[in-house]
Amino acid sequence: ADHVVVLYGGRVLERGPTATVLGDPRSPYTRALLASVPHMDPARRGRPLPTIEGNAFSGVTLGCPFAARCPRALPVCRERFPEVTRVGGGHDVWCFNPPVDDGGDRPVEITPAAVKNEKTRT
């Protein structure tokens, strides 16, 4: 497939070109899914696979359906569903606090307005 859509609780959390989404996932849920994939590397065989803590979503929420299980959840995640953030190249994510690959996994709130402001400065 050329493109992939990652859903949780019936909501799209991330979408874009397959290589981009799988190579640089921005949704905590996408990252958790990819971390749970078994490795073919013999040195890693036999190790337990990471799991996603908590119970699977069942119900209706105004916020992100993954918020109760997300290690990066902020209070706003339970209150409302985030707007899309256009990462670039057709890669979109719906997350108030996506992981940032900057040498650390610090919380950074990325909003559509922040992305728009950044684009107008360049």
C-alpha cells in the first residue's frame, strides 16, 4: 500500500505515505503498535514484546479515544479531539502532544496554529 491510515476507537489518529508513517510515526498509538511488532533479529528473539497498558477503548468520548492508555496524554486529550496537524508530505497526525525526535522524548504541544505560524515564518 502506498498510504496508511491508523485508527483507534473509530477515529483517525495518523495517516500518510506508508514509508513516512511507519518510518517516522508521530502518533503515540502508531509508535506503540510498531513497537509491538516481533523482530526477525536473532539477538532480539525471546524478549517479551512491549504492550499497550490499559483496556481497549469501548464507548464514546469527546476527546481522543487513546487518551486513557496514552503515556503522553495531557488533560486536553480527554476533553476534545485534536485538529489535524499537517506534518508535511501528506503526513497528518491528530495529537496534542506527539513524540518529537530531538534526542529526547519531551512533551511539546503542536497545534495547527503553531504549524501555520511556523510555515509563515519560513
